[in-house]
Amino acid sequence: MRYAVLGTGTVGRTVAERLVSLGHDVVLGTRDPAATLTRTGAAGTGAPAVPYAVWQAGHPRVGLATFAEAARTGEVLVNATGGRVSVEVLTAAGAEHLEGKVLVDLANPLDFSGGWPPVLDPANSDSLGELIQRTFPGARVVKTLNTMNCAVMVDPARVAGEHHVFLSGDDEEAKGSVRELLHSFGWPPASILDLGGIQTARGAEMLLPIWLTLMGRLGHADFNFHVQGA
Ligand code: NAP
């Protein structure tokens, strides 16, 4: 399968590396490939300490292209951009390149403009997952994996015992294919909880304040939610 992972941050890189290890073709999407390759410092929230070019040299099988070119060639798209810029990124990617494709949305609409802790925007009566689905009705949006650290997303065994990953989306077939992707990452069938339509992304996104508090309290990110009785 050809994946376009939109976003060159820690999450995009982590997901891309895992997809390549599973034998997929992967292109990372960025605003300006030349600028990304020459960037020496950190860029973005929680930006990786390793410059992109250094990371790329160690991952020669991952391609790099503009958001539009990546989205054009990708059969399945992954949104791994900051939630506050995701619509802008997907607009740059081109609605025509999203048409009919599964769009795995693992972003969180965290607004850091007021400092720490960040707030969610949108929240309560809307969510990023819904906003993306509304803005790009031709895309088959599936919200998942946003409720854990990216290392856990692609290697759930990092957290001992049973724990869960959520799925939200209006397209059952798209959710089925994302389920298969999650299995391939190592998520057992019983660990995948389908919450329902894309509106249920509100709840998954609104777990972020408690997730961030727990990370601060525990001092690490190798934890996840377990729903007893699921
Ligand atoms: P990030 O720093 O939030 O985003 C990096 C990407 O955003 C880059 O590709 C960058 O483009 C693009 N970008 C930044 N500002 C932009 C702008 N003004 N216009 C267009 N594009 C812009 O990346 P991340 O830390 O890897 O997180 C990605 C997403 O995953 C976030 O929504 C985050 O909340 C979510 N998430 C993270 C974790 C985790 O473990 N960190 C866990 C769950 C969910 P360039 O490539 O051109 O620089």
C-alpha cells in the first residue's frame, strides 16, 4: 500500500518508519521539501531534536514531497500535523487528492498560544475530526490513535497489559481498513474500541487534557487508557 503521511514531526516520522518496516511505500508530506531538508533547528510544537535531513539519511526508504504531491500519490493518507493547522495543510494537499481516500486523523487541536496547559479548539460541540470531515466531505475520515504517545501508537506492547485504542468515523469500510492497519501495528482485535460516527471524535480529543496531566504526573509517556468492562 502507498501511504502519504502528512507531517514531518515526531509523529509523522514514527508512523512512517513503522509503515516502511511493514513493507509499505511511504511519502512524508511537508510544505517545502527543500526547506525541510535544509532546516537545521527544531520546528513546531514538540519538534524533533534531530533535523529532518539527518533522520532522512537513516530512513532512505521514506520519500519526501509537498503536501499536494504526497496526497496525490498516497492511496491512504495520515494526518500527522498540528491540529490547529490541519485544515490548512489538507487544503494545500488538495481536496481532489483526498477524494474517496481513507484519511487517518491522529491529530489533536491543541492551542498553545496561551501557554501551558494548551486548550482544545474546537471542543465540546465540535472536534477536529468532524471539522476535517465537514471541510473535505469526499475524504473518508477515521479518527484514531490520538489518545496516546506516538511510540505507543505503532508499538502497543510498550505498555504492559490490556489497553485500548479508539476509532471514530462515518464510513464503516474505512474503519475496517484502519482496524487492519492497527492490527498490523500490534493492536489485538479486542483492544480496538469503535466509538461510532465521526462525532464521537469529540470525546477522544477531549481526553487530551487528562492525558497531558498524566504525562506530567507520571514523568513518561508509556501509558495508555484501559476501559474495564469493554
Ligand atoms: P507538529 O509539530 O504538531 O506538526 C508538524 C507538521 O506541521 C510539519 O509537517 C509542519 O510542516 C506542519 N506545520 C506546522 N506549522 C504549519 C503551518 N503554519 N502551516 C502548514 N503546516 C504547518 O508535529 P507532531 O509533534 O509530530 O504532532 C503531529 C500531530 O500528532 C499533532 O496534531 C499532535 O497533537 C498529534 N499527536 C501527537 C502525539 C505525540 O506523541 N507527540 C500523540 C498523539 C497525537 P513542515 O513539514 O513544512 O515543517
